[in-house]
Amino acid sequence: MSVESAITDAFNGIEVKDVVHGGRHKFNLHPIKVERSQGHARAVGQISHQLRFRTDDQVRFEVIKRPGQEASIEELSISRGGLGRMVGLDQDVSDFIGKEIDGSWEGACRDIVVRIAARL
């Protein structure tokens, strides 16, 4: 499934699994909650970066669209899973090992959030 189709489904309350973006990285897009009031729109959601045989990385985001402005990403936080979390390694060591094993996936995930912001 394409990233654009997955975003559409997530806005419609459907969880989408196995979305490939950024080469070899797979993501799960969880349903996006949208609140609208007084011309403002707020989207809150979560994306899981799939990892084999390990706990997935979790990305939480909040996007705000104010009247007359482009949508902005107000929050983007990462809770890392992976091998380091499973064995209780220091966060810096865990991040280093994760990048060596899985490569850099954060840019692909940020691109998905930017696309979500553009749709809001």
C-alpha cells in the first residue's frame, strides 16, 4: 500500500500495517484523531516502526493547523524499542546499535508526518 493511501485510511480511523517507506523500513500507521474548533484543526497520532523479533519503535506526533497558516508539527517524540530496550542498555548505546542494525529510519517517518500535516 502506498504511503498516501495509508494516510487516507489512518485519517478515516483505520490502522494500516506494513507500509514501506524510505527503502527498507516498514511502518504501522495508527488511526489519526482529528479535532476541529474555531477554525483550528489538531491531529494526533502514532506511527510504529516495525522491528523483527524486537519491540517496535513508537513515534507520537501532534500537528496543528491555525487559520491562515500552514500546518505545523508541534510535537514529534520517539520511544525507542529494539534490542537495547529489551536488554536494558543505556539509551545512547541502544540508539547506536539500532542504527547499525536497522539503518536510519527517522527521516522516512518524519516525511510521513509532514505528509499528514499537509493533509490537515
